[in-house]
Amino acid sequence: MSTRRYRITVTPIESDGHPCIGRSTIEFEQRSKDDWMQRLELLQRQRELSGDECAAFAVGTQLLKDLAALPHPPAASALARMQPELRALIERISSLRSAH
């Protein structure tokens, strides 16, 4: 199965929608075996969330899912300690999606 690459950019904005002056943009790359765009389209078709909510939910859950699926984080790391909770959260989110 191929790995997809996504570039995530977070730009702080003012209430008028313009970028904040003096604030940095966060940008990083995430690899995933899942098709995030397909997930977003499925959420949008359900029409239960606004466009921004759909995007935030799709990206947020995919990031959490990929973190939960990391093969072997160092045992003492915070991420390793959170693995069971992350996996349980992903299972709950997946069951919500399949209920619709």
C-alpha cells in the first residue's frame, strides 16, 4: 500500500481573516496510508458539520490515527504512554462514523 504525503500549514489569523503580524506559521509534513481527502469528502456528504468543522475533524482524527499507529515509540515517551488512549479514541471515532 502506498504512502500519501500531506503538508499541514497552520497560520494564525486576526478576527478580520488577515494573518497575525509577528506570529509564525507552523508547517509540517505527515505521511499516511489513508486518503485524507476521501475521508473529508465522506464527512462533507453527511452534512452534519460545517466546512471548517469537517476539515478540522478530518485532519485532526487522521493525525491522531497516525500517531496511534506509530510502530514502536520509545517506551518511556509520552506518546508511548498515550498509545492505549489514542487507540481507544480512534475506535470511538470510527464507530461514530460507521453509525451514520
